[in-house]
Amino acid sequence: MTAIDYSSRIPNNVDLASDRRLQRALENWQPRFADWWSEMGPAGFQTNEVYLRTAVDVGQEGWAHFDHVAMPDYRWGIFLSEADPERRIGFGEMKGQEVWQEVPGEFRTDLRRLIVVQGDTEPASVEQQRLLGKTAPSLYDLRNLFQVNVEEGRHLWAMVYLLHGYFGRDGRDEADAMLERHAGDPDHPRILGAFNEETPDWLSFFMFTYFTDRDGKYQLGALRESAFDPLSRTCDFMLKEEAHHMFVGASGVGRVVQRTAELMKEHNTDDIARFGGVNLDTLQRYINFHYSVSVDLFGSERSTNAANYYAAGLKGRFNEADYDDDHVLDDTDDTYLVVHDGKITTETLSSRTLVNQQLRDGYAEDCAKGLRRWNRILAEADVDAELSLPHQGFHRAVGSFADHHVSPDGRVVSDDEWAANEGEWLPTDDERAHIGSLMKPQLEPGKMAGWIAPPSRGINTQPVDYDYVRL
């Protein structure tokens, strides 16, 4: 591992200059990435200077540098966390053995698939969010959007490096394909369903960065445990950047909740939509939708593939060492929820087969923390209401609940009851239209759109009214 080299065409800390073949391959891919960014990246503002952070070190302290830069000039690159020469495989059948610096032939296909699926999500979210800059509620939020976008672009570079560096021609073809698929494209969609959904407004963006990027945190955390050390170190560094994305979502939704509470108090009514706000029940329905779609990203609760990945040491659980078990899971059982005779009950399977569920359960607990923070905002404003996460079986398209209708409070309901209540549980066309009507840009320094409260502080000690994007 070397220091980050910013003098090279592709900034990196993997000593790319010593591998001329790999360097040429990535330099050949680089203009394709630039074309994709120009065509499918943020619409507008490409010539404006944005107050962005750039990695300058991979250590725990002082790794980020802030400055104004035009997005096409952002220094995307390849950064891995420092190697640990003492690291050993932490789970599965080869627990305790040395980690791998090259891809074992028997795991080549599975590892490539894991990297491709993760890598495909990174450009997808940029595509989903490309029009949001036109309706930003403030310069502060506009800057945060663009920071998320450029870091998702860097995460794509991270996965492309692994594909080019360790998987030969197959890897190069997969890297090219990630620029050929596009979010929502009917002929060439992204691999995972949630990354083909629209992100048409800023409320959806905040929900996406809270719920869906949090799924990314858990997927990256599981891959960080991998016995394939370059993948582990790549994901470890990506998680440092991912934290900001979730902050954008958590604080963004919190600011909407705060503004909603203010408008409710000012106008003495729960229906503040007519006063340019977002009703609490609308917020709840957006939570229901984005949480359930994100839960599907974990895959089926019972999964032979996940069990095989775990046994082989390819993909573990988030913070694997924190689990109080043998980290092999070859003779332990666990329970999961299923629908039987119209009722939710439990069944028992091997713990390995349910490793997706264990990952998802940690995600659910993490999501609940944000709900508690948002509910404290309501309580401090004397609003007698609470937001909540829906039941794990609600609105599922993947897993044991995929063929059943489950209410947010966990009741199995008929097709007729679902149809009668869908508008109470999920955002309606009218609500989406109302949210869309609020999306008017506010790009004066320090000013905020009327449906969202200002942040408590600015970025990197700068004031809230700083010129985060130079227009």
C-alpha cells in the first residue's frame, strides 16, 4: 500500500504505475466513465464550482480535503484502506486461515457476481438523482446532493478496479456493462429493483439516502468481512464515505419533520399541506414505501446462495466479530417468519441459510434509531404523534412474504382489504403530486424552501449561508 498519488491520471494508493497493463486498461475505461457522467450524471451545474470533499488519506484522521471544484474535474480514484498483515478469515469453513490476495479459482464466479451487483448500485443512484439539482431546497442541500453523487461515482471506480485487476476479460466486460445499464431503462435496467425506481423529489431523495444507502452500509459491511482482502479493504474505505450519505438522509428527513411540526403549531392543524408543508401521514407513507423497498435488497430470508457465500468466506455479516456464536454456523438453527394458513408464524432453518435475515435484522434496528430521533423532534414540539417502521412483511416483493399482503402493523390481509387500504399505507398519486408541487428551487445563500427547516450547522465548520455552490 502506498500514499495516495494525485499526480497520476487516475489518483490511487494501489501503486497503479507498477502495473502498466492494468493502468492502460483503466485509462481506456476512464473516458467511457466521463461520457457516462456527462450524459447520465447530474443535469446542470456541471460548470459550477461545488464545495466538495476529496480523499487525501485513507487513515482514520484527516483523510478529507474540502475545496470548490467543478464536478467533471473531481479527482475520482482508487483507494483501499491500509492492509493488515495479521488479518485472518473471520468466518465460514476456512475461519482462521490467511486471507486471500488473489481470487481462488473455485470462487471466481461468485466473487465476480458479488462485486458486480454491488458496483451496479453505485452509478444507478446517480442516474436516479440526476434531475434533483433543478429543484434543490437550498445551496446547502444542492452541495450535499453533489457530494453524494461524486462519491457514488468513486465507489463505481472502486468496484471497476477490482473487476479489471482480478477478473481478466470477464471483469473488463462487466465493468463496461455497468455503464450500459441505466436506472429504469426498460431494455437495460439496473440489476436490483430499488435502483430502477424514480427519485422524483427531494423527500424521496432523503428517504433513499436514509433507507437505501443504509442497506448499502450493511452490504458493504458484509463484504468488508470477505476473505478476499482487496475487496475487504475497498469496502472498508467506501464505508467512510457512505456515512455522509446516511447523514444527508437522516438530517434531511429530520428537518422535514421539524418544519412539519412548526407549521402544525403555527396553523393549529394536522393538514399543513395547504400551507406548503408535508403532512405527517404523508411522511409515514413515504417511510413505509422506502423502507419496504430497501428491505427487499437483502434478498430472501432463506437463501442457499447466502449460505454458500458465508461458508466459503466470501460475504459475512455486518461487524461479524460482534456476533456471539462460532462464526461457522454449520450446526446451529434460527427461526424466521412465514405465512401459513393466512397467519404469520415461525419456521426453523439452519443459521447459515438465514444469514440474509441476520443482516437485515441489524439493518432494521439501525433504521429504528432514526425514527426515535425524528419522534423526539415531534415530542419536543408537543406534537402528539409518532412515526414508525412498518412490519417486515409489509409491501414485500422478495422473500417469504412476497406472495402475501401484510399490513404495516403485521396482519395478513386479503386482496380486497389491501386494495381498500393501499392509499392509507403507501404514497398516493395525489400526495406525490403535492410533494412535486413543493419542489421549487431556492438557491439564495442561507435561504431554505418553505417545506424544510434549515440545518443546525453547515459543512466543515462553514456557516449555513456559505456559497456551497458558486452559481
